[in-house]
Amino acid sequence: MRFAQIIVGPAGSGKSTYCSFMQQHAMDSKRNIQVVNLDPAAEHFNYSPLADIRELIHLDDAMEDEELHYGPNGGLIFCLEFLIENQDWLKAQLCGGEDELMLGEPDDDYILFDMPGQIELFTHLKMGKQLVQLLESWNFRTCVVFCLDSQFMVDGAKFISGTMAALSVMANMEQSHVNVLTKVDLLSTEARKQLELYLEPDTHNLMGELTIGTAFGEKYRKLTEAIGSLIEDFSLVRFFPLDTEDEESVGDLLLQIDSVLQYGEDADVQVRDFDEQEGNEDQEPDS
């Protein structure tokens, strides 16, 4: 079994930084995690990609073509569609181009896919889901990691907005899902305390803050309360904070995602019989 994290989120939410730190943490822990760049508009990143979509197609190719002449958003959509249509290129990068599945020890193949920052690709368009289906056909077990900038999640309205975006991605992708609040290390002490209120939010108090005291809140009170009930009643969304300056924070998040992916569960469990060993130690040597 092979394992994949699909790293999605708005532009500037820290997806590439997440990939870099996860790869470095894995190296420090004697694990091998590879990264594939699937953002055709990426300019630079701090990891060495296993594969790079820019070798197949670049955003500039779609924008500067005389016939296509797409803008930035349309160009990104075209590039992802082009990748799906030319899936043999991606299969060659990941599987060596062979028809049979890659052979090797269990859990050896663990890849992060760094996706574009155009959120529409994953909230309601089909390319993200098609990519996941391709990976599953190549024996990957996948998990979507949705990144949000924690600096924009420290008040009630933005929390609701971020939560609804996460729900849209979950509903569209139909995959195991982990929500990550990035850039926690950039928050002030006061902002960190404020952020803690939204990691385990009291939805009733939150809705009260949004609906009381403003004309907009009073006008859309029922809608806001309905959204709050959706979040609380179904417990669909939970956020995990990521502080890249804290090794324990990075390790805990990776452990959480590994658990979702069931990473390592196929490996043989080494069992040691302590009772037998203690019994041997208690035996007196022959005279």
C-alpha cells in the first residue's frame, strides 16, 4: 500500500511550507517522505520535488498561447485538466511508467502532493476528485489536508467562513480529511489565546457574537444560527494547529494524519515475551 497527502488550501495559506517542514521532519525521524509539485504557477519552494508539473505544463503556457489566452484562474484550471488528460506522464513519475504496481516493502512510498492555491479546484470543480481517483487506481491510500492561515481565523465571522470552505472541500472531494491551521508561530501571544477559542468552539456563544449588535447580524440571524447548528450538530470540522518552530507540533500533526491514513498498520508487529525472559533470569545456574 502506498500513501498520499493531498495538500490544498487558499493561496498563501502555507501549503508549500507545510510540505517542506513535513519532509524535513521525516528526514530527522529516519522516514522517507517525497513531495510532488502540482502547482503550475509555483515560482519557488524549499523542497526537492519528486516530480514537478511545470515540466509538463506551466501556467505561462496557457496564458501566453495565442489560441488559449487564458487568465490566471482559467489557466490553472486548464493546467489541471491537461494533467488529468496526460495521466501517463504522472504515472511515469510515480510508478516508473510500468503497468504493474510499484513493488517494495509496505509503507515505503509516502508522497505529499502540493496543489495550486485556487480553492475552486477543490470546492466544486472535479479535477481534484479525478486526481484522487487516479492515485487510488495506482494503489495509493489518500487523505486531503486542508490548510488555512491561522492569522485569519481569530474572529467569529472568519472562523465560520473558513469552516464552510473546509466543509465544501470535504463534500466535493469525498475523502478522509484533516484541517490544519498554519503559521501559528507567527501569531502574537494574545492572538494565540484567541485562536484557542476556535479549536474547541462554543458554537452558541459564537453565534451570539455574530448576530447581536449589528444590522447585518440581525438581518441574517436565522441563516447564521442554521450554519452554527450544522457545525455543532454533526461535528464535521475540527482544526489542528501547526507551529513549524515546535517539533512536537509537527510530529503530533503527522501522527494524526498517519492515523487517518492507517499508515504503518500493515507492518509486522514485533512481540517480545517478557514473562518468558523473566522466568529464565530467575532460574539458578546448574551446579
